[in-house]
Amino acid sequence: MSHKQMKKQLLSTKEKSNVKATFMIMNVCNYDLMTTVLYRWLKDRPPTGRCQSSVCGAIVDRLEISMIPVLLLLPLLLRVAALHYLLGIIILTALPGLVLWYYYATHRKKRRTLFFLTLALFSLFYMYYLFITEILPRGDVSQLQQCTVTTGVILTVVCLIHTKRGPGLVTTSPHEAHSCCQEADKNSTQRNGSIRSAASSGIAAELQTTKEALTVKWSTCPVCKIMRPPRAGHCRTCGSCVQRLDHHCIWINSCVGQANHRSFLLTLCVFLLTSLYGISVVLRSLCPQQYLVTALLYCPGVYSQSSMALCFTCAWYSSIVTGGLLYLLVVQVVNISFNVTEREAQLALRNKTSQRRLWGLVVDTGEYSRGFYQNWVDFLTMTDASASPCSSLTDLV
């Protein structure tokens, strides 16, 4: 083979390899391009089927797979606790600790979570399911009692939905806040003159109170960078400022503020009344010869049948939940009576500017209290004065 033929063959081999390399690069580029286009198409593609609504989309986005073990283990643990009263004592005592341990182990990095809301609704409907399938077939529950329990469950869910519609977010612009401050200063100046002229007439104290209410200043949120009215606070869990922020309730996955505080209190009352009435109906069915208080502590023969033991164990489980929420209701009622929010109480304790009353049950700041009657009137008649838009249906999730 001549030198020219060898050179020509080498060139052709090199060209073939270059062509192959070129085709490989083009294939890789085309694959990356197709992947990018497909990802953008899937991302921008509108949802189809039943999930077209924003509510379904919000549910799918916030669906937590970690809730499945809890929802499966709760009925199983209750059935195991119904095998013997010693097992019931051990499991029901350890159950709150197990729930909190599992929550902190699986939800460390999540700000808002449906964990406790899902657990609460599942427990409510599971107790109602046992009431329908285990207590009603015994034949000692009247139709009126059945309708009362059913109505209480429905009202609890309705009140919860109303509470979830929003706590009243602060979205007021700085211009509006500045106008409110100028109006408050103007009214304050007018009230100062009225106080001086009315000092001899015995109504100076009342005008002084009005003056203090009008001279309160708006403040700037260090996180949101917006002007917020007095008693508003920033919720770190929700990431927004709320009017008259009381606290962030994990059981409803929402803040409790000016717009939903009354409905939150109503939800607590309806649930507690329904729970107490349901427990009393179940205990009267299982232990007809015992008083209600003693039946919960001693019910002879209740472990002779598995269905009776399960209902008795669930009555104890409901009593534990009811006791915790009853304490929350008492705290809320006392705070409202002194016109103080839970956030203001915590800040006053931290700054040591408050007084503890009623054996430490209430923290009285003395800043907004106007007497028992007037405090309740202000609470029941307060309105949502924010410029926040109406809450959407996705806020119910």
C-alpha cells in the first residue's frame, strides 16, 4: 500500500469518527432539549379532570404521606387498649407522647402542616363511626339522642370551615397607615383640649381613656416591612401579619386573629358540648346502672365483650381530648374577660410588665382592659377592619 492510500484511509477513518462524535453530541443535545421542553410542558400544563379547582390543587400540594401510619395505627392502638384495662392505661397514657414524638420526627422542616387537623378530623369521624356501628345497634339510644350527636358533629365541621376562612391579614399600605396616624394625632389634640376644659366636670377620666385609645401608634413589622395596626402581630408559622393576633393554632392549621376569633371560640364550644354529650350517651349505654362520673372510672363487665371494651376505651380517649380542649376554652374565656390575647400575655411575661391573677391562669397586662362587661362587648362586636382581600377556598385547607 502506497503512502497516499494510507493517508487517504486514515483521513476517511478520522472523518467517520468525527461524524459519529457529532451525531452523539447532537443526540445528547436533542435529549436535553426534549427533557427541558417536556418539563416545561408538564409544569405549565393545566390540571385536568376533577382537580381543576384550586381547592383540589391545594389539597394535593399539601398532602402528607407521613399521616398514613398515624391514621392506620390509631384504630389499631385503640383496639389493643381495649383488650385489658392495664393495656388501656398504658396506651392512653403514652399516646399523646407518641403523637408528639412522631410529629417532631417527621415535621421538623415544615412550617404549616395538616398533621393535627387531619388527626382531629379523623378522630372525630372515627368516634362517630363507632357510635353508629357499635352503640346504636344496642337499642338503648333514642332517635333524639342520635339526632343531637349527629347535629353536633355537623355543626362542629361547619364552624371549623368558617374559622378556616382567615384570621384577618394585615395588608394595609403605608399611605393608609400614615393617614390613620395623622387622624389619630388630630383627634388626640382635640381630646387634650376637651380634657382640660372638662377637668372640673368629673368626666376627665373617660376622655383620657378615649385619648389613649386614639393615640396608639401603628408599627412597622420587621419581617413583612408593612405598617400594621395596634395589637397586630407577625406569625412566624404563617409568615404574615395578623390583626389582633391571639395565637397560631396547630389543630386548625391557621392563626386565630380578629376575623376568626369568635368563630374559633364557637367551634370549641360546639365540639366540647358534642363530645361531652356523646360520652354521656355512650356511658349510659354501656353502664346503665352507674352514675356518669363513676361509670368512666368503674364499669363492671365492660371488658366481657370486645365491642363494649372498644367503645369504653374510645370514651376514655375522647375524655382526654375533651379535657385538653376544655383547658384551652377556659384560657380563652379568661383572656377575653381581661381583654388580652395570648400573644400579648407571652410578651408581657417576657418583658415582666404584667400581673398574674386567678392562680396564674390569666396574665393581666392592664393595657386594653375596660372591665368585664365592656371587654366582652368589644370582643363580640369587633369587626375585621383590614384591607385584606377575601379569603379564597384554598385557605380552608
